[in-house]
Amino acid sequence: MLKVTIKLNMNELPYLPPKKVIAAAEKGLLELNRYANPADLELLRELLAEYSGVNKENIILGPGSDLLLREIVQIFSKKRKIVMPSPSFLPTVRSAKQFANKLVSIRLSPPDFKLHHEILIDEVKEPTLLIIDNPNNPTGKVLLDRKTVESIVKDEDVLLVIDEAYYEFSGITFADMVKDYPNLAITRSMDKAFSLAGARIGYIIVGNTFLKEFSSFYTYLPQSSLYAASEALKNPTYMRKNIEKIIKERERVLRKLCELKVKVYRTSTNFLLIKTEIPDITGMFRDIGILILDLSNQISPGFIRVTIGKPEENDMFLKEYMNFSDLFKQNYEK
Amino acid sequence: MKKRIGLIVNPVAGMGGSVGLKGTDGEMFKKSLELGANPVTPARTKNFLTHIKNKQEIIMYTAPGKMGEEYVKSFDIQLETIGAIDEETTAEDSKKIAREMLNDGVKLLIFVGGDGTARDIYDAVDSKIPVIAVPSGVKVFSSVFAVSARAAAELVDAFIEGTDFTEEEVLDIDESAFREGKLASRLYGYLLVPNVRKFLQAGKEASSTSSSSIENKKEVAQYIVESMDHDILYLLGPGTTVKAVTDELKLHKTLLGIDAIFDGELVGTDLNERGILELFKKYKKKRIIVTPLGGNGFIFGRGNKQFTPEVIKKTGKENITVIGTKDKLNSLDCLRADTDNFKVDKLLFGYIKVIIGYKEEMLMEVQC
């Protein structure tokens, strides 16, 4: 069994949550024989509503935003076609493929991976469930602006779901528009920014059209996760400092890669998108215990996604990348 | 029982790359030597052989010396040498040895080289046995190739452990045009390769969303056939994805040519421009179904020149259906058109819908 030393493939934060959050999770373990306390579920909804600047009634909780997105697809795709950019967050693509009446993808192409708004508007002229991750995963690009969102949601036959899993890194949100547009929903996660991937807390900020369908939706979450998430939201300063650190580090790694003449794309997330000429680089990294994500099936061969880790982890990645690059040049450019 | 597998290495493939020659076909090999190029295939071949896990399950039939034998003998693989070669090897050697291997009952043929080598192997074995193509040439555009030497080794293991097969494209790239910066290619034929998706690391985002290539083609074909109208003339371009449509209709397709269907019946086979225009006089409504060429994404102008600017203009962009497998589409940044008529190319530019599965479409840009 391979010993994994550096994990840069799943966009987790490399930092543990603060001690108080860990202590809260531990407290939850002492209630492991019980289902979650409904009052604690309500408290978490209140805290998330406050954090997102919306009403508590508009918050739906679930075990990870990927599962909430799956639920949305299942409920709302029966009489609508689904439109998504390609590439998109893979679990959602899989759900769409499984449940959609008809699935239309709009290809984002290098170098800018832009979502052409006129094409998008043109495609949603019939009842549609439109799902857009913003910023997009795996390109890291911001795809939407307020004007485009407004022009989409003014047609009530179109349901727009914006996946803001990386909102804390991009600083861009459309959550405030939910009160005005019943056909808008925003999915978010505490997995990434709050260092709580293991707690699996996802939530949707829903407009009324979605709320009606979700009225009977109720999910028990682990008590440890509830305690940890609530504690993290009581003091988000720690999270914000981590985000600053990651963004600073992302820009350092980006600069370094540019200096090394590696084709790297600027992102608004906690990962970088790279186009490499080195064949099977993901396998080579895996062999030395560094995990990165191969995107050849999602974008095109040569594309990889690398999560920003701790500075020493990123340095290790950069060093090994250059080793592989030298090896490649020796073999092919003698 | 051990499997008989053949290995042919093109020792000069890839040498032109470092000296900017874009290929080693014909006289260009001598030129690459004059310019100081070094062989690149030894490292590639060794890398490939290193990563085969089931070495004990193989009897490897190889060409002599630098065409295979000298690399295999340093590995713990049972070895049989076939044929004879001179100091200077040619395309004829690859073809001759491939035929000998076929006669000796080899069940899988591995070759290390580029697009030129793939064409030689196609000439020799066609679809009689499956192949695994290890990329080592300057131009590796044909989709028959594995993504890397390591991936090719994984395909060998999959073959030994049991897998089905799929047809992949062999392209004919015009080297002299390529040297002038033009990508002029045409579909040369199809080789049979193990039908295995690319190996990816584990993790929630790692697995491919696509079904196998054969299933994917069937899904596309079913969707097309279900949506076919009885009063439309369908012109079907070359390629195995389009052939899946005629398979679904239980009709015969000219693999590299253009056929016409009306109301579930073949009304024209292997048509040229004249034949197509004749049909247009008889049938008012028409629709062209094409698949992009792997590697470069041409929907018109490469391998289907029978769809002339006149034919395309008379059909109209709104009556063109592009179909393709997800794997092929994912390997392309955009679609292309080069009809020798800029006005017609311009007509095709912009987004076009591509059918990529059952009730699954992708909007993709035609540019370049």
C-alpha cells in the first residue's frame, strides 16, 4: 500500500480547525449512540443564515453540498432539461447524467475557459435546470456576473443553481439575490474554507420555488459535525486568516510556476490549473506519494489540478515537478 | 497459458522532433541524423516494458535488434525473435515483420512509433488482431495511441486479464504540409485496441463520467435513430461513430465514405459531390451527420472532402448534426472546419451542438 505523504488532489484545506472546534467535535462523540439533537440543527441553520446574510427559513442543511446538488437534480430535472458548463464538479455531472431528461453541456475551452453569456441565455429558453459552479471546478474561473444572473432568473421557468463551494476564496456571491428570485438557489459547503471536510456540512440558500419542494426534506447530521460547524461559525476569524494564507500561497506558487515556464492558469479558488507536456505526470507524482488530480477526461490530456497545500508541501510539489520536467526533456530533447 | 504478443519498435520514430523536422518519413530520417538527432525510442520502449505487471504471462515475439529484441532481453520476459533486418530499417521492415507475426499466431501486436508506423501496421494487419500503440513519434495525432508508455503497459495488462476491443483512428498526416505549419490529415483506417478507459487515481472526482467507447457510440446512435424523421435525407460522413448509426439501423456503411439514408433505407453509397447534389434534386429536406476527426477536431475538410462548400451551403448549418464520443470530444479544445472556401468556413464558425450520448449534447465552438 502506497504511503501518501502529500494530498493535493481534493481541494481540502491543509490546516486543522482551531482547538475549540476540535473540542466541540469530541464532545459530540460522547453522544455517538444518539441521533442529532434537533435544537442543534436549528442553531446551525441560524448561524449559517447570519453568516450568509439571509433568513434561517431559506437554509437547508445536508451531508455535503454534493449530496444536496444530487437531491436538487433528482427533484427538479423531471420536467426540465439540465444545462451545465463542461467541465463541472464531477459528482453533479454524474447525478445529471443519471437523472436528466436531457443534458446539455456548454464546453469551456482554453485558454480563458469563458462561459459565453449569449450562448447560455440562448440555451435556457425552455424549462431548464441550470447548474453552474462559480468559481468553476476544475478550471477555477469565475463564470457569472450579476447582470447575467439577473437575465437568467427573470424567467421563472428557469431554475438557476449556483454552486458556491469556493465562495470564501473568490469573495463572489449571489446569495443576497435569493430573496428577490424564488427560482435561485445557492449551494455551499463548510468542507473547504472551514477546514471541515471530515464533518461534511453542506447547505443550500434557497429561493421559494426550491423551498416548497424541500419542505419535507430533513436530514440528521452527526452531532460531532453539528457542534464543530457551529463552533467554527461563532468565530470565523480563524477561517478568514487561513483563506488569506492560502490565497497568498496560491499566488506564490503561481508566480514560481510562471518563472519556471510552466503553463498555469490564474484561479479564484484554493487550487491551480496546469497544462503540462509531461505524459502521465499524475502517475509519476502518485509513485512518490504526492496526489494531484488528472483532468484528461474532463478538459483535455495534459491538464492537471493541484490543490494549494502548506508552503512546504507546495515546495515539494514544485521541486518534483521540475525533476520530472528535466527527466522529460532529457528523454525527448536530446 | 501464456499469451503470444508481438512487439515492433520503429527505431527512428521521434528523431525528427528535437531537430525540428516534424517527422522522419523517407529522406527526413537521414536529415535528422545529419542534424545530430538521437534515438528516442529506446527510453520509451524500456519505460513501457518496465510497467507491464504480467510479464510472466507473455511470450513476446519481437523483431530483431533495435526493432525490439535488444530492449526485451534485459527484462524477465520469454522471448522469440522473428524475421531479419538490415542496419538501416524501413517501413517495409515493419510491415513484413507484422505479417510474419500474424502468421505465427500472435494474438496482440504492440508497436512503438508515430502516425507513420501506425499506418504501416494498419497496412499489414488491418483489424485481424488487436494492437497497442506506444507513442514515440514526432507526430502522434491518431487516436489509436495510448496516452503514454505507462498507459500502454496498463493496456497490455488489461489484455492479459481479459478485455473487449474498440476501433480507433489511424490518421495520414501530410508531413511536408506539417513542416510548413499546416495540419493536413485524412482518415487512413481503423485499428482494433483494448477498450479500457484511462487510468486515473482514486478519489471522489477521479473517475471518468464516460461509458466505454463502444457503449458511448451505441448511445449516440440510438438517440440519433430515435430522432430521425421519415421525410429527411440523411447524409452520413465517415467514421465508426457514424457507422454505429447504420449498425443501429441494420444497414451497411462505407466506413471511409459518405452514404445516404432516406426513410430507413440506403439510397446512396460511397457518394461523391456529384452524387450528393443529384440526391438533393430528389429530396427537399436534408441533414448531414458527421463526427470530428480525432486529435484535431475537423468536422469538414479532412477525410470528408465530398462534403464540398456547395453541399454544405445547400444543407445549411442548422441541418448539420455533429456526433462524437465523450473521450474524443474531451481531447479536443475546439472543432475546426477547413472547406477551402472561407465564406463556408465562416458560416460554420461559432457554437454547434454535438450529440455525445443518449439525450446528451454538448455545445462546442467551431473555430480556427
